[in-house]
Amino acid sequence: EFIKMSSKYAKVDTFNMFNKKISKAQTIGQRESQQSYTDAFKPHMQGFNIALDVKGKKVDSFAFAKLIDDKITINFFIGGAYGFNDEFLQLCDTKISLSDLTMAHKIAHIMLLEQTFRGLCINNNHPYHK
């Protein structure tokens, strides 16, 4: 629903890149899991790249709106239970945290879509945010 509502302002797509290699690596350990996400995500890093990371900057809705303003292509990357390795984080343009809470990937995904819609509304002076 948030993708549909966002279409008034921008083209928003989601891609699930969870694959067998990631699934298997998560059962082996942290380093393998983090590397499997780097391997899966690295080829898709074009435009402005934002990693959702526990150590990322905490932003409110207005800062989030400013972050996505005037960007042609933005990629948000949501990692697994172990997060990302330093190699991947250094490739990203910025890192943000949605919350201090740990949440399921699907919940983070929905929160990210809602905040994207909210940010687009803020940037376009739409009253949704109020």
C-alpha cells in the first residue's frame, strides 16, 4: 500500500535478495552471514546507498525526508541478524537506524516503506505527516 501511495511522488520498488547462500551462511556464523549479504548486495549498489544498521545515525522523519530529497536512485539495504560487515558499510553513502529495537526483516521493511512515503509527503508539502 505504501508503494502505491508513494507512486504519486516517485517510483518505489522493492527487491528481496535473500538467497540460498545467505540462508546457509546464517547457520554457519556471523562472518559468513555478513559476507553473504555483501556478496548479494554489492552488484546492486548504484545511486545513493543507505544501509540500515544498528550503529547507524538515528534520524527523525524530517531528517529522513532531507536524506532522500533530490536523489534520483536510492537503495536501502536491510541486513540479517548479524548486520553488515565493515566492507559493505564503507561502500554505502550513509548508515541509519530505524530504532534501537531489534525487529524482524518484514517489520523493518514495512517501517522503511512508511517512512519513505512520509518523507516524500514532507518533501512535497503533503499533509500526511501532520
